[in-house]
Amino acid sequence: MNAVSQRVKAIVAYYLDVPSELVLENSSLIDDLGADSLGVVEIVLAIEEEFGLDVDGEKADKISTVGDAIRYIEEVRTLRV
């Protein structure tokens, strides 16, 4: 597990108050982990702060799993280099 993955999983576990071992890359934020729309927004805001990103609304709407968030961060970081 890489550092981005670990940090995203920790954020999700914290904001959704779920055990970290339940937070898997294929976990749906809403269906599997019980997030509501406000919870997803809080997670996106925390990711923005943690990684120094600005996630636009259209991209944020496409983040439905933990893996989606991880892939988005890795793509943005690759483009910055």
C-alpha cells in the first residue's frame, strides 16, 4: 500500500467513523461505508487540504469509491511533475 492510499484510507475512516480495516480501495463511500452526500463533501475537502489540491465539482462528483479518490490524487500529482 502506498502513502497516498494509506492517507486517503485514514481520511475516509476518520470522517466516516469506520474501522480502517473496512476501508478498501473498492469500497463505495456511500453503499459500503455509509457516507451521505455531506460526508462525501467532507472527505473531498479533507483530501484537498491533505494533498494541497483543488478538486473541481465535476471531478468530485465522479469520486464514488476509495480507489476513485486515490486514482484522482495520483493523476493530478503526475500531471504536476
